[in-house]
Amino acid sequence: METYTSARISKELVVPIQKIKYVLYARKSTESEERQVLSIDSQVKEMLELAERESLDVVEIRRESHSAKESGQRPVYKEILEDVRRGRFNGILTWAPDRLSRNAGDLGSIVDLMDQKLLMEIRTYGQHFKNSPNEKFLLMILCSQAKLENDNKSVNVKRGLRTRAEMGLRPGVAPTGYLNEKRTDRKCEVIVDQERAPTIKKMFEKVAYEHWSGRKLYNWLKFDLNFRTAYGKKHLSLGNLYKILDNPFYYGVFEYPKNSGNWYTGKHEPLITKELFDLVQKQVKSNVLRIENKEFAFTKMMTCGLCGSGISADEKFKKLKNGGVARYVYYGCTKARGVDCKCGYTEEKEILKQFNELIEKIDLNEIEIKEKIKADVERFSKLQKFLLGTKEKIDIPNIDVRGYARYILREGSDTEKRELLNCLKSKICLANKKISLKF
């Protein structure tokens, strides 16, 4: 029977202790519920003092200001996990377990690294977690508890917001024309913005009674009044302007949450009446329908050669002596980029004339519709053969492509004209009643 001396036993049973290299991870959430926790600098100071007292080898310090509620949203944290996998660190030093994870995904990543023996230890200010079943289980409980707190806070916040909505208080930032009440005992309440509310009311009146368009309203606010929002001090965009005109909050009701179908009567003071709001909606919708149903040949095809704005079209009607009505279409700058643009208006007939002249100068290789013309001719040839029984064949290579383009500009539908001009590779500009191409 083999005998062992005490020296031999101690030599065989002692396992080499792996030196732990720590990365100090400090995170401060940007969310309101964590505003009272220690700042990042305070965390670093406290944890470095702990490392010095306990002779911990801190290799590097990493800082981050992202929420730990959702998995995969923290770039610095992801880098730390990758560095652990590469063997750069095998320990993490942080203020508390919830600094690492408040969601199942990130918690799973940490535990996996411990199972693979790549992460040897996690140290916090009051605890440490090694790669043992009991300590990993405790870590998971503490991180899960943090997730439970987040979930409960979310439920409680939503319940509180619903209660406020039922009280007539709309949660969120006050719309332009109102200001959020700053007093803590009047949370979610709004007051009328005495500086901007009169202008908001005039906006509704000008659309309802004077039939102003959105673009005219936009130019009036920006260039005549220099109107700016209370928050951010920015000019209203055209999109935000239409959102204001479509917001029932201004006559005293609101929907919360948005698109939920839950409507509440607001506690705030209305700026307009329900009747005025309905008139505006009718006017806005009629303008949209008029614009959508009316087609002009060259809208959205040209830009202003002076200021770079788009070119819009308008039509005028004149009663003739014989009882008929003459229609005139004019194209001009929208002045979106400069209200003082001197582009002026050009009649469609003049534009057609200039396009005809340009067709003679354009390299036919620019007209991608050439192949379409050939296909149309071939189709017509087949139709002619089928209906008339003729075997006469049209010589496609000898087709006058320029003549066909002139015919489309003169006799074609607006759709055919747009299709033709869309095939030009060069940019079409209108300035001082002259059409030009920019290559």
C-alpha cells in the first residue's frame, strides 16, 4: 500500500490560483428613476478605494451612460464582454449588480462567461460573486429583482398617466401655443402661452375664413412674423404646421395614448371653438383633394434656377365673348428657399415652345424613352396587321424620334409629357421665364 507524506499531499492538492484582472465598469442611467444614484465619478472614486484596500488589480476603467433595461443597447458594455472573451479581463468591478444588467439578455451573457470560466469574479461595493452555483444564483436573483422593479415602475407610470388623462391633463410636452406648468403640485397642467397663442388662433382663422394654403401660412409665420416655438426656438416646419391644424387639443379635447381611441376633455383653456376647427379640417381636406386630383404636366419636373426651390403650377380661367372659357396654366417658384425670389410666372404655352426648341438640341442618347417609342410602333404595327389584314411593315429605324417627342409635348397627355421629360438625364431649370438644362 502506497504511503503519502504531508509534503507530497500538499504539493498534489494545491491548485494554482489564477490572478484576476479587473475592469472597472461605471454606468449612470439617463432615466428619471435613477437620477438620485451616485454619479459616474463617484462610483469610480469609491470602487478605486475599494480596490486599493483589497489589493485588486484594476487594469482599465470604462464609463457609460446608457440604460440597462434593454439588451444589446450599451456599446461599452458589449466591448467589455468581448474583451473578457479574448482574455483581456477576467473580473468585473462595479458599484452594484444592477449596473451590469436589468434585463434577461445581458444577465445571460454574464452567466455564460462565468460558466465558461472566462469570467472569474464580479465585485460590487458590498458583495462579490464567484463562479460557484450559489453565488451565480444570487447574482441572477439580484439582477432579476432590478428587472422586476423596472417592470413595476413601467406599469405604475402608465397607470398614473391614465389617471391624469382622466383628470383632463394631457401627459407630455405642451403643444405650441401652450406652456407646461413648472410647479410640481401642478404636474401635467398647461397654461396658455400669451406670446404665441394669438398667432396660433390666427392660423386657424386664416385657413378657415381666408382659405390660406399651408405654404402661404408657412411663409407668413417664417418671413413676416419670424414665429418660433417656445421649446427649441425653431421655426415651424410645414409638416408641424399641418399637425397643429389637425390637433383637437386646441378646442379642448385630446386622445391618449395616440391612436388608442380614448378621448378626454381637457382641463386646459381652449384657443379655438369646435366649429372653427371643423372649418379648418374641411378647408385642408378640400385643398388636398384639389391638389391631388389636378394634374399639371410639368410640376415636380423643374426647379427654380435662381433659388433652387421647386416649381408649382396654378390655373386661371377667362370668360370669352362667345360664352366659352379659356384656361391658362402658369408655372412659378414656390419660394420655399427664398420668399423674395424673382423667378416670376411663365405660361405653359411658352414652356412648351421652349421644350420644343430644346428637343432639337438634346442628344437623342439622353432620351431613354427611345426604346419605348419603338415598342409602341411595333405594337401599332401588329394591331394594324390584325385589324386591317395589311402586311405593310413600318421601318422602325427610320422613325423620327424628335418628331415623336414634339408630338408628345404638343398633343400627348400630361402623363405622356411627364414620362418623356423624366427620361432626360439633365436637370430642368426655370428662371426668368427661360427653360434650361443643367448637366
